[in-house]
Amino acid sequence: MTYVSEGRIASGCSVGAFIDRSGRAISGDVVVELMASMRDRATDLGAGYAGYGIYPDLKDFYALHIMYDSPTAQVRTEEMLRSRFAIKRDEVMPTRQVDSIHAAPLLRRYFVRPSHLALAESRLDEEDEFVRRTVMQINAGLEGAFVFSSGKNMGVFKGVGYPEEIAEFFRIGEYDAYCWIAHGRFPTNTPGWWGGAHPFSVLNWSIVHNGEISSYGINRRYLEMMGYRCTLMTDTEVMAYLVDLLVRRHGLPAYLACKVLAPPFWDEIDRMDEPDRQVYESLRIVYGSASVNGPFSIVCGYGRGMFGLNDRIKLRPMIAAEKGDMVYIASEESAIRAIEANPQRVWNPRGGEPVIAQLYEDVAV
């Protein structure tokens, strides 16, 4: 993948997200407007979007968005895909020429399901785990190929450019989603490149992040012991994998997963009543290597919702708002008001306290 400018700024980044809890689909133009209002937080080094509910006619298939450096990488990857999946559809990702975007990789998407034979030979009971392992095998083992989205009825669109430019390039306004998350990037310790732009995604989880993860080393080693491969040259990658591990594989509810990522301080736990104290003591002991240190605000999208989370002492900004069925999260209140001028409620979430917004229980997606 192609590298660009060496510029670095130690703070910045914009995160933005919203969900209609009734499941109503909202045009991608709205999330583009949200991000455009925070242009001063971004650079031309990376931006991206994730939309949920964008492939309703193919919602039972995993949508693999893949970028390639060369036709050779494409051929080798497609050989692997055909050996493991039944491919419903295979196509070039729709894009539009944008003068400011250069050196874009080859971009294709595949709508697939694991073949019965490959799944049986893998001895895995769960299709999600089969897909995750395949995605990581491609990203770690097939040079010049990178799977940057692999969920059902959702997709990630990202690259090197400002948020508005990436939106125009990927034609984001032509998609409708009940939940959107988005990012504008100020790279700090990692390069601006197509695969390194946010969101970072595995299966239906996608993460956008403002800040820096100083615990990356221990988080990465912990994930590698659990079978994950970190190959993207960025600290944020571990966030997506930690959420997948905690929620999908270990069965924690989203709220407790957030309390693993940003746990209460020990003196707070000591003051808790039973049984809360036992719960949080156990989480800190069992998942100590999964706690995340450093300044961060993140938004995580998933199949039925999203959550926002700050580090425990709130070193990066994050504002939340709601009106009717809508819940909004952004780096700035002004960004929320750019698309909803009169929210019913606006609040500044405390450090370590997640904002969780999900589809209503009777909404089918």
C-alpha cells in the first residue's frame, strides 16, 4: 500500500456517529455533513466511514471489502476465497474520480458464505470465527492484499484523503444506513496509508479513534495469544480485536466490555458495594492485559448499535446528544448541531462511562 506525507500532529482527529434506533435508513450525505463541519480536525492523511444496513438485499452474506496492490495479489486472494467460500457476488467497488486522491489501490467487494466443506474441514462450529481467521490469514500472509471490511449488511469505506474527499470517492451519499460512524485523521505515530485509515473493522465490529494507545504492546501480545494477528501498523487495530474477543467470543455485554477497556481505578472498586466490587475485581484480574491506557475517545459500531467511550480521565473530547429515536456522538457539539440543530439532550460523558445506543428490540435488520 502507498505511503504519503510524513506530517505529524500530536493531537486532533475527529470522530462522529449516529444511529436511528427505529432502524430508519439515513443517507450517507448526512454523515458527510457531520464530518465536514470538523474539517480542521482532519488532514489529507486518512478518513473513512462505516455504514450498517447498507446491503439489505444481501444481508445474509459476509461483505468482504478488499484492497489490492496488484492484479497478482487479486488472483492469489481470489483463489483462496473460492476454496473457502460460496461467492454470491464479486464486483469492483463503486468509486468516483477525485482529483485530490492519488494512488488508490484496486478495490473489490465479495459477498460470500463459508462453504460447507471448508467449514467442516476447519472443525469450527461458528461461521464468524471461520471468516475472522480467513481474513487474518489474508492480511498477514498474502502480500499486497488487505481485507478492510468483513461484516454482514455493513461496510467500511476508507482511504487517504479528507473525509469529504473519501466520501466523494466512495460515493457515500448513495448508501443508506441506520447507523453511521466516521473519522477524520491526524496521524501521530503511524503512517498515513489506505489500510491504516479508520475505521478498523473485523466482522461486524468497526472502530474510529481519536488519541493514542500507549498499552498497544501488551494489548497486542494478549490478542496474539488469543489467535489474532495485528498487521496494520497502527495502535487502533487492537481496539477492534479486543471488542470482538470480549463480546463475541467471551460473551460479555457491551457495557462490561467497555469496563474492561477503561476499567475503574482500584480505589473506586474498593468503595463499591457487593456484588459490584466482586464483578469489577474479577474483570480487572482476568482481563488486565486487555485494559487500554492512553488518551482516547472511540466509537464502536456493531450489528445492532454503537457505543462511545473515553479513557478514564477523559483526555480526548467526546460529546453525545439525542432527539427522538436518534442518538449522536461526536468530537464537537457543533458537529452534532450541524445535522440536528435542536437536540433534546446534550451531555458530556464522563471518562470511562460508555454511551450505548442500540436498535429497539422489535427492530429486525
